[in-house]
Amino acid sequence: MEKVISTIENQYGDVIPSSVLFQEDGLLRLWEINCYSSLHLNLGNCYCENHLPSYDYPVSTNDVIQRFGSDALDGFDAPSDAQRIFDAFGIEAEELETALRVAYQIGANPLPALRKKTNAPVVFAEEPERLTFPEEEPGTTIFVVNGRGEISVVTVEGRQEAANISTEPDLDDPVGMPELAIPAQLD
């Protein structure tokens, strides 16, 4: 989807977009005129040899709301994982994952820095689909990083029960029973 956010009149009296909000691969992007004298856009006589006449870049949901109002988001898809990662960290997911991989390769733990900079809930786990967060409110977004530097997004849905972890042996299950333990070797 594309939405013209603002327009400008060029030197021939035509109304052209000066900023356009669009969604690409689940990420909001903003296209804007960079040179208001661009010959390419019929705004003036600049050939834009040393700069681009326009450019586009990823934009956070909050930036869109602050600059253009919440109505600017009407008609767009719900935020994807890519958008939620960008909203939280200000960087695209692929770039963040590259930084995470590099940090792990040099033996540094990047998670404390991510938590401190963004105040986002970031946890480490190899299997995010098996995690539960009983103390979190429904709708809370949690970012899960694995040992390969991949980041995934988990949204808490409803009240979650804590995992039923028991230290009591299951009497119906012979595995783990004291009778099956290897006897100690006495001299």
C-alpha cells in the first residue's frame, strides 16, 4: 500500500507528491523529495549530480504518528515482526542480526546493551515458541535472541501459566527412579 502524505506544486503547475508512506516487506518506509530544485521532478534546474532528487528510508510507527498523525497509518497492514523490531531498536532486523552475530563471534554478550539502550524486554533462548511469560501482561512484546544471533518476536497472548516443573519423581515413570541409578563402586 502507498499513501501520499504531502504534495507540492512543480514549476509547470502540476501537483506532485513530496512525501509518500508505503509498506515494503512488512516495514513502513517514507519516500521524500530531497532536492526541491530537481529538474527530474520539474521543480527547478538542478541536475542532482551530487545528490539524489529523492530518497526513501525505513520509519518507525511512532515517527509516522508524530509527524503526520495516526490517520496516516489507516489502511496499512498491522505491524509485522520487522516493523516491531525497527520500532524498538531503530534498525532493520537484518542489520541487527548481523550485529548480534558479530558480537557473539567475538565473545561479547550484546543483550545487556540492547536492554539498556531501548528498555525493550530482550531474552535469550534457542526455542522461543516454548517460552512462557506468566508475569507479563497480555499484548506485551518480547524480543528473543538465539545463539546464532537471530531475533524473533513473541507477543504474550492471554494469561500464561508457568511451566509445570516439578522436582518430585514421577512414580509411574521408571526413568530417573533411584533403583535404576548406577550403584556406587565401593573398595
